[in-house]
Amino acid sequence: MKYRTAHERIIFNRLLQLYLHYRSAMIQYKLIYFDVRGLGEVSRQLFHLAGCEFEDVKIPRNDEQAWLELKKSTPFGQLPILKILDAESQNEIEIPQSSAIGRYLANQFGYAGKTPEEKAMVDAVIDQFKDFLVSQKRLTLAVRTKKSEEEINRVKEDIVTPAKDTYFKILKKLLENNSSGFLVGNDITWADLQISDNLTTLDGLGIFVPSEEPILAKFHEKIMNTPSLKTYFEQRPASLL
Ligand SMILES: N[C@@H](CCC(=O)N[C@@H](CS)C(=O)NCC(=O)O)C(=O)O
């Protein structure tokens, strides 16, 4: 777009901002997940980080009937899902899969990385987290189904500890090579939110011991002290997973 005068450019940009503001006010978001942090938490944090209103629908984990009823109408049969309603056109779309939702919101709000290369690295960190999650799930299942302490320790030693060592090594290398204190680039991204949230979970499960991992502990502390998220973190209900 070419402008004849600086004035024209200013007016155009003001009108564009006004239009974008109007459009975003017309969009209503509803995030549906269970009443735990789990795979819905990063999306919740992205809304808070961006200061964007959303409806945070939490299905009680122990209300199996409510979930089975809802399950039938979900796009892929699982949660989380994000509903996006354009109040003007009444057009509604539903996005399934936690990473697709997180990536969409991060792109919408500017937390996906600044360049295509940063975005690719942010995605790589998310993929690495997902790889680790496969091992972590074996442990959370053992904890949730109240397996014996012996069985839980066996899962930790045989599956989670080797996976954790690789995962933590990768994360520490990224942090050591980036003076910003973030995992990628010089601003917070949804990869920082995802990893920090996972460290909270691993702390609760006794897998991440902050005093033994100073680099990760410093990173976790930094994200937990993000000004626009601090109040949210302080007020949200406690949940192990
Ligand atoms: N790959 C999916 C996994 C979703 C998933 O496992 N959701 C679980 C809760 S964490 C669920 O809906 N469980 C209930 C069910 O499968 O009926 C994602 O990342 O969103």
C-alpha cells in the first residue's frame, strides 16, 4: 500500500486498528476441557497472557455421564476443544487437538515466534514435550489408578527417568544458548508456557527437583513471575495434573 502523505498513512493505520479492534470484539472464544491443567492449560494461559476474554468451561473429571454426553458432539471425541464464534455472522468453528489450539491462539496473539525459523523452533520444543508426554502418561496413569508405591517407582525408574534425562538435557541446552532466559528468541512464546507448566507437573510428581536443576528452576521461576500471568497463577485452583 502506497501513501501520498504521512497523514494518509496515519489515518489508514488508525482505521485499520479500529477495524481489528471491532472484529476481535465480535469474536467469542470458548475453551472446553476437564477441571485439571493437563492439555488445556497452555491455552488458558495464552488467553490470560494476551488479556483476551474467553469462557473457560471445565467438565468435572468425576462426572463421567456429563463427559460421555458431550463426547458424542466433539469433533474428534476428546478434549480440549476451542469454539470460535463470530458474533456478527453467527459462524462457529470448533478446533480439536491441544497443540492445534495452542498454535492457533499463539499465532492470533503473537506468541508463536517472530520469524518462520523461530516458529519452527517453538514447534520443535512442543514436539519434544509431546514425545516426553508419552512416558509421563505411563506414570500419571499409575498415580491416578492408585498403583502400589513399588509399581509407581518402577515406572519412574524404567520409563520416566531415562526420558526425562534426554528431555531436560535438550531444554537446558536451549536455555544455555539463549541469553534472553526464554527457550526461543527474545520474547515469551507458547513453548515457554508449555514447558513451564510441564515442570510444575513434574515437580508435583517428584520428577523435577528444582534444587537439582538450577537452570530449569530459574526458567520456571521466570515464567511463573510473568506479570500478566502472576495473578492467574495465584488464583487458579491447585491441581497435580
Ligand atoms: N492428542 C490429543 C489428546 C487428547 C486427550 O487425550 N484428551 C483426553 C483428556 S487429556 C480425553 O479427552 N479423554 C477422554 C476420552 O478420551 O474419552 C490432544 O492433544 O488434544
